[in-house]
Amino acid sequence: MDCTPPARPFLADPRPEAQFHPAKMGKATLFRGAGLLVGLNAFEPGQAHASHAHAGTDKLYVVLDGEGEFEVAGEQRRLGPGGQVFAAAGVAHGVRNVGSGRLLVLAVMGPPPGAG
């Protein structure tokens, strides 16, 4: 596992790093260390990341752009920019872009899946 410091420890705006794809949600990793993974999840309108869980990994979503429907442990909420969603390790969670534009979500996981 690569635990070296990131080449760019300061990032004023992660949006230019987003990778949107027409067929499925796009992912871009901003940082991965032994205890933390930070990435971008990019959704075109209608795209989703089906409900899933990570054993031993907590997750935080922060909506940067757009509007999404988030599910955690069977509860659903619609959130826009600045909205935050927390899913503890082992708790099912998912995302769907329910807006008419793109949805960009910062995803923070600790520790990263597969670490340890």
C-alpha cells in the first residue's frame, strides 16, 4: 500500500479532478494513505451507486455540486451542496443523482477498504 505523502498536499478545489462517465459513476482518488482514502464520486443525471457496506471502514460523503438522494441504513434523504452523510462501518449506504445536472460528491473513508 502506498502511504507516501501526496504529491499535492494542498488542493484548493477538487472539482477539476472529477471523472464523469456516460455509462456509470466516475471515481477519482485524491489521496490514499494507510488510514484515509479521499476521492470524488461523479454522477451524471440518473446514475447511482447501489446500496453497499464496508466492513471496518467508516464513510463520509460531502455534496460539492448537484443534488442527490442518499440512503443510510434504509433511511433516505435528498441533499444539495454542503450536505453531509455519515455511514459507519458495516452500515449499508448508497447514492443516486436525482437532479437534472451532474452530482459531485467528496467521499472520505477511514481506514481505506482493504487496509490492514
